[in-house]
Amino acid sequence: MKKQFLLTATIIFSAGIIFFTGCKKDDTNGPVITLNGSATEQSILNASYTDPGATAEDDEDGVVTVTSDASTVFKKDLTGTYTITYTASDAAGNTTTATRKVTVYNEAAAAYDGTYTASETDALGLYNYNAAKPFTCTASTTVNNRVVMNRLGDFDNNVVYMTVTGTTLTIPSQTVANVGSGSASCDVHDRKTDGGGSKTSTGFTLTYNDSKVTPCTGTRTGVVANFIKK
């Protein structure tokens, strides 16, 4: 009888183990990822950016490793909004992701991006131009504090850039080809402008020199231009 009792108890105990083991839930919850810093950030164009990273904790495994694709998706030298993805996995194979958006911006964009009307007069008073076509300024997508104008002076289809330092503008010496809309050779100019200007309450002003190549000779010096934002 004693042996029968022990056998019965063993069977019941074993069944209990099987029952409780069978009722144990599978690990289906992924790690919880916590971003270091904000989910949205801004970075100045061309400036170095350090990814703040993230941490992750799993309800079964505790702290787990987080990986990031920041080194492959983020471009500090190109304006735009980049989505950095963080990934963490637990021992059961559950994977969780979280994202951070980082916007790379040109510091000059807010102040100078836009469409302008303009008037220009040279130092001798021989040149006066009121633009029938609007000027547009667009912040460079690759160089911080550089603004590109789609046209300057009375020539169409040229592109001239300015460097912005605070409220001061500088036009570096530069060569601009394919200026003008006609077919004559003089429509191609060597525009070497050395000058600058400053931000105003309505737009900005510029003073620069303008020279042409052979066979269209001529140089305008001390051209004063006033740009008014529309």
C-alpha cells in the first residue's frame, strides 16, 4: 500500500510539472528602446554630428544591445531630413526599432531664401536696371552660409553665389559661363565679381564689379544693387 501511495504521488507531481510547464507563456515581447535626447534634432550643414544613441531593456533579458544605422544614412554635408533607426533584439528573437529624425540645415536659408525684385546702378550712372524677371536666392545644399542667386545684373541664366557672415555678404571672385539667352558669342561672359553687401530690413544690398570676355569687352565697376524680398 505504501509503495502504491508513493507511485500515485509521483505521478501527480510529474503531471503538475508538465501542466505548469505547458502553461508557461512564450516570450513575445521585444525590448523597449529609449532614445538619448530628442526624437527630432537639427544639425548645421558641414558641422560634425554625434549620434546621442539609445538604450534598450527587455522584460526577460534585462539590458540588451542597441545598434544604429546613423553612420550609413546620415550626411552632414547635404541638407535634408534623415531618419536614424535604432534596433534591439532579445534572446527569443524579438526585435524592436525606434527612430530619430535629424534635419541638416544651411544657417543662411531662413534669412535669404526667397524671391526678390532688384534695381542696379553703376558708379557712372550709365546703368539702371529694374528687373522684369524676379531674382531668386536659394541656400546652398552643400556649403553652409552660402546663398546662390539664379541671376545677377541684366544677364539671364547665370548663377552667382554669395558667402554670408552674420549680416554681411561677400561675393567671391568667380567665373560664370553660359550667360544670356541669345546665340551670339558675347552671350558667354567671364563674370568676375569682387564685392559684397549687407542684410537690410527688406532684403539685402550688394556692390560688385562685372567684367566680360572677348569679343564682348567692357567692365562695370562699383555696381550697386538693391534686392527687395517679395
